[in-house]
Amino acid sequence: MSPTTAKRVRLTAEARREQIVEAATELVARKGFNGLALQEVADAVGITQAGLLHYIGTKDGLLTLLLSERYDRQGTPQDFIDSGDPAATHPDGMSLPAYLRYLVAYNEARPALMGLYMTLGAECANDPDHPAYERFIDRPDAVWDYYSQFTWRLPPEVEADGGWASMRPLVELAIQAMDGAQTRFFRRPAVSLAALWAVWEAVLFPSPVWDGYR
């Protein structure tokens, strides 16, 4: 039996796609999508390139799979609700600061996912022909629209000032701060992403307004 044959394991289609997504997430985080060869992904999961194409169709299909199965479906507000955290299941709605802490912790435990986000964002920034360009260029609207599907528990001062509809500037600022914190996470000296975010949270959601709503 050849070494290549020995590495192959028969998996369900769902398990194989998950394996492909895991491998591609790490490879794209390191190499970028433009510089990625499909053979590298095939080798990482122990199948032929023809076998890989059976699951993804094309290289752009691989990116679509990455974005739909990993990038846009990990650490979401719905995941926070499903976690059962009391801050997510309060009768009056979720705590936004608590959700953002949850997201930071989720991302810190998955550096390859953060790397995927940053690498694709950098590739798409000045390349309208990149297959993920539209998704990235429209991300502020997409995030706001998605978050707006949920009920958030807000301080009385915020409710009096327009409620959730008035929160978009703060939500966008929080996402921008998180992007910056993630970039710092990959530099030296090593830092805790959660510790960085604790500093940002105090600025973005100050006392006493947000006390009791964290």
C-alpha cells in the first residue's frame, strides 16, 4: 500500500467538508487565498485534487465554503444565545458588552479564524476582482443588519436616545476596535486578546451608563 493510499480515510460528505474547511482556514490564514494552490488543500486532507474538486467545484467554490461554513457562522449572537449564558438569555434581551466579550474569547481560542479574517480583508481591500470583495466591502451593512435581528438589553439612557436604532455608530466602532485588537494579538510581545478588549470595553461601554447591562 502506498503512503498516499494509506492516508486516505473514508468519511461522510459532511465530515470531509468540515475537514476541508479546517485545513483551508489555516492555509488561507498563512498564505492568502490568491496564493493558495488547491493541491495544498488536497494534500492537507489526504485526498487527490480531483477528490477535492468533487466537494468544492472550483477554487472560488472553496472560498464560498470557507465564508459560509466558517467565516460567517462562528461566534455569532445566536451561538451566544445557544451557550445558555445568563447575559444572553435575559428576558429583556442580550447584553451587547457580554456578547462582544464572548466573541473575543471565541476568537482568541481560534487564531486561525482570526488570521483568515485579516488575510482575506487585506486581500480584498484594493482588489475589486477578488471573489470575496463584495462580501467584505459590504460587511458593515451586513453585520448591522444581522445584529439588528436580535433583541438587545440597553440602558435607559440609550433607550431614551433612540434605542437600538441609535447604536450603529457604537457597534461599528466596537467592531473596528476588535479588528485592531486582533492585529495587535499577532505581534510581539504576546498579549491577551481578552485583556486588550477589557480596556476597550471600559471606553466603549463606560460606567455608570452601562453598569448592570454588561
